[in-house]
Amino acid sequence: DILCRNLASAGVLVKQWQTYRNGPVAATTLNANGSDYRRGYINLMRDQWTDWGKLTESVRSGRPVEDDTHQDDVAYRREFSWAMHHRSVDVAPAVAAQVDLKGVETLLDMGGGPGTYALEFLRRHPTLHATVADRAPALDVAREIAASVKHGRRLSYLPLDFLKDEISGRYDVIWFSNVLHIYSAKDNQRLFQKMTSALNPGGRVLIQDAFLVDPDGLWPQETNLFAVTMLLFTEAGNTYSVADTTTWLRKAGIDRVRPIPLKKGTGDWEYGLLEGTLAGGRRETRVRRSR
């Protein structure tokens, strides 16, 4: 009864007199036979459960609980990409509705994995062409998802190792969502330099991430807790302040940096987006189409 009572208070179960039944979440997203089963995200949480028991070891060593060789495993990349799709599929429509893409012809979803956000932008903007850039196994998942919707025909795919490869093509907007925290400060500065080279004059970078917003780097608490996740599972990841990220963007030649607040409860993170604009004139649009 204790477990069922708590699951009911969380909305997973519904109490009927002295018994319990599945609520909508349990019947659809948690049910392997449900209409909206979130297998990828559930499996990710299951796999990470035991890793959290190694937190003391990771804090003492300053190293993740595992090396990063498994991240090159095709099966792992596919499962992780599905997990990211399941994490974002509900929130992406609300975020996309608040992002101004008026007049934008080309968008790069940098590190977009399954292309969840790119596809939502395409759904909302019939003349937009988008490219999702990531490792090949992630792009395979993006292709599967895009094939199920008509607007997926306007999505292109760019196999890319961020730290090794240059970004081909030119884009009006680069969408950089939930990637910043994976890399070190130094690597993020390198990535911003690469983005600058891939933007059309006047192009924009839109960053969605878990930002620290106070001068001491203590708030919001959720963002600092997420940094512990990065300690456990990445080589050099962390969460970063709006001020530091703004400085890196400006050093890369991206100015007019400003936060874009989102309606409370609609973003992946509470404090919205960070936008930077590349100074320039005439727009040059080239769409990369590799399918």
C-alpha cells in the first residue's frame, strides 16, 4: 500500500476505494503495450540507477563512473537517442511556439539527435528547411521519426563529430539544445567558433540549456544538481552561467546576446533560452540535403 499510495499521489496510479488502477501515464507511457510507451527514456533511467550508487567514487576521483568508449557503441547511441526523443517530445511544441523563426529559411539542429526539435520547427513553419547534425546512429533514429510525418521530408541529415569536424553548409539559425552541458568550457568555446563559421550574415544561435543565473553560481538548485549528473556520466561536462556563456559567444563573434524567457513550465529548463546574433548583411542560404 505504501508504494501504491505514493504512485497515486504522483499521478501514476488512480485510487478507487481500497484498490488502485493504472492512471493515464502508467497505461500509455510506462506500459510496453501502451500507445505512447517511452522505452528509451525508461531504459536510460534504469541503467543509470545503479550508477548513482557510485557517486562517492566519482566525487573522489573527479572522473565519470564509466569511460566514454561505450558512447561509440551503435546500440547505445540508438537507445540514448530514443531516450532524448521521449524526454523532449512533449515539451518541444510549447518551446517551438515561443521561438521566433519568421523569415528563417535554414536551421541547423546542432547535436539534435533524434531531430525532435527540428521536426517541431518544421511542422510550425512550412517554408523552413532544417538539418540535424549528430553521429550516424542518432541520425538513423531521426530518419525513422521523420519518415512518419509529412514535414519530415524537409529534414536533412549531417553526420558530425563536433570536436573533430567542421560544420558544412550555411544556416540562418543554429539550434543548440541540451548539448552545452556535455562539454568543457574550452570545448564549448571551440564549438561556438565553428558555429560562427556556419552562420549566414545576421544569423542567430539559440541555446537551450540548464543555466546558472546568479553571480555565485548557486542557483537554481536544479541546475547545480544536474551538474552532478554530468560529473557521473561525462568526461568534462558541467552546467554554466548565462554570464560565462555570453562571454564565450561574444569571443566567437556572436554579439547582441540576450536571454529569451519562456512561459513558466514550458521549457526543458526553467530559465528559457539564450540568443546570440551574428552581425552581417546579405543572407546566403544553402540547404544541405543528404538523405
